[in-house]
Amino acid sequence: MKKLDRDQMAARVARDIPEGAYVNLGIGLPTLVANFLPADKEIFLQSENGLLGMGPAPAKGEEDPELINAGKQPVTLLTGGCFFHHADSFAMMRGGHLDICVLGAFQVSVTGDLANWHTGAPDAIPAVGGAMDLAIGAKKTFVMMDLLTKDGQSKLVRQCSYPVTGLACVSRVYTDLAVFDLDADGATVIERVDGLSLEELQHLTGLPLRAALTA
Amino acid sequence: MIDKCMATLEAAVADVFDGARVMIGGFGTAGMPDQLIEALIAHGARDLTIVNNNAGNGETGLAALLKAKRVRKIVCSFPRQSDSHHFDALYRAGEIELELVPQGNLAARIQAGGSGLGGIFTPTGYGTTLAEGKETRRIDGRDYVFELPIHADFALIKAHRGDRWGNLVYRKTARNFGPIMAMAAKTTIAQVGEIVPLGELDPEHIVTPGIFVQRVVATSIATAATARTA
């Protein structure tokens, strides 16, 4: 059994993003997905600080401090891209105009609850940013994360123990070991890495998992 | 003749009073009106409530205002950053109050304030700790949280160009909160890179109509004036 690395996970997510989709890639791991979107397809990347048609990082020396993404990193604007204010930006999200949002997570429940904004540690300074808007806004919310924590705990869980970001909002989870579809009835395994059985996956997660019906 | 242009940054913020609620534009440092904030620090108003997306970066702008201990409360979405050490220290010492608002709700509440609405029902935050104790309603099968509008006494924003009627255009992602904060404050003060003659801004391209802006100050001119008096 060989786990997917970060780039392989990003490439896997990119395969499910069709031409013409309006997409927001969250800060961190999801940002990598942009590197694997096919150059011959037009896909619109939105950044919630106010741009649509976001391009790659600029060449060294060409950075513009007033042209940044939601992670406050310098970016470029593609030809045909545009700028807008924050209320319009979040209307794109909350109004259901964005097709896909890809987010990282601390935990996801089998029915699609997402926890990705706060560890719940009493001494942590809370910060939410656009996480709650992103979670519930897009037509489809995908999560990209390692399936297990460093000490082997499953991040796909029956019920989130961390404070939730949104309820029943995640429809698909891409991990280094498997891809899951989530709905009100629980998690369905739609892909596994080579050499990993459904039984082993159930053992690792401690969850009852269904296997997708294959033709 | 109506001329909203101010000669200096100092004059532009001279009536900000102790205890005022002040919106400050910007997402991180993009669009942050640094020079108006410097003028506000020099002016000395304290006990302020600040509305901004963040809680200061590094040593300048909002971070400097926090460091000078002029802020009683901050309303923002994302205070904790790698370079928010002045906020972090005040928060841990219990010297600043934090109202944490999801970013889209912050924008919508500001827009509601500027639009004369009594609040919004938003799906963002439903079922989370940030919605605890708030009114909720199910509308067409979806759950919403009621959130109040946000108003301010002053808004300090940064725009690219402006004219003497207060019409503004912005530059790239520095636009962010500028247009909606301009609507939601009793007195909106815009720091602009350049003041252009009336008519030079294409009316089809004006982003913030002058009705939302009370004062415009060109940072190049004001900087020169500051240098002369120094």
C-alpha cells in the first residue's frame, strides 16, 4: 500500500474539476490543485479577497502588493479576469454561484459536517476568516486532507469533536488513502489506493463504510 | 463649489473622537489606509472600536494603532496571523475585546449598515459556536442566523484615484472593503494616490459614487505638507 503524496492528491482533485467551473481553492493544501489544472481548459479561480480569473504567482521582482490572494500571497490576473469588493465576493459564494470549493480540514463527519477553523484549545486565539462562508457557499464543497493524524487517528469521524465550521456541507473527501462521497446516510468509498482493502480502511477509520457499486 | 478635498491628513481625521467606532479598509496590508492611520495615531483619539478584516500586520498601520493602545475593541474575521503579535499580546493580556465575525457576514453586515437594512438572515455560521444565542429561522428549507448591521462613525479607506466630489476608483485587490465601508459610516475619509479633475474619472467606471464619501485626501500632497511642517 502506497499513500498518495500531496501532489498526487492535488492532481486527483484537479481531475474532477471540469472546464468552465468557477472554483475557490482554500489556503494551504488545496492551493496545490491549481498546479494540476489542465492548461488547455478554461477554469475560473476565485479568491475571496476580490478577484476572479486568478493566475499563477508572478515572476520574482514582478510582485504587486495590491494584487494578492486570500492567503495574502502575490498572484497574477489572467486576461479577462476582474476585481470586485468583498460583499460581491461573498455573494458569489453564499449565493451559490461558485461551483466548487476545495478546503482543508481538521475533521469531517461522515454526514458532511466540517471542522476546519478552530482546534477548540482554550488558549488559542480564534480566527475564522472566510472558512464558514466557503464551507456552506459553493454548490459542492470538497475537502482535501490526510486521512489520519500523525498519531493515527482518523480525521473522517462519526461526529466532529472540534468546533464545526458548517453542517452537512462537504460532499466529497480526497485523502492520501481513499476518496469518499458523503451524504445523510454516511460515507461511501469511491476509490482506494492499491493494496488497501475496504476492511483495512474500516479498521483504520473505525467507521462502517460502504463501497461504491462499480459497473 | 463643492470640494471634499482636505489639505492634510491631520485635518482629515481631526474630529475623530474618543470612543468612536471606526471602520478601516484593507485585507491585510492591501488597501489599508496607512497614512490616515498614522494621522489618527498622531491625533490621539483613544478607546476606539475598530472594524477591519484583520487585527494588524507587522509594525505599521492598524498594528501601530493597536500598539499605541488606542483600541478598546476590534470587530474582525481573522485576527490571528503570523505577524499579528501586537494584537496577540493585547488579547492575551485581556486589554482588547474581540468580536469575531465570519468574513462574508462581516461584509454583509457592513453592506446592510450602509444600505439601511435592520439586519440579515445568513446561512454562514449556522450551527457553529459563532451563532450561539442568536435568532435563527428556517426559510425555504434552509437554516439562517440573524445578524445585526454594522455602522460606524468614521470609515478610513484607501482608493487609487478620487475627485473633489468624492468619486473613487480602486486598484486591484486593494478594493476589498472600501466600497462597502464607505457606505456604512457617517463620515468616510478616503486616502487616494491622486486627486484628478472632475470629469476625468469615466462615469461608467466609478466604483464608489461621491455621495458615500465626505473627505478625500491625496497622500502625495499630504505627505509633502507633513514634511514641510515637520
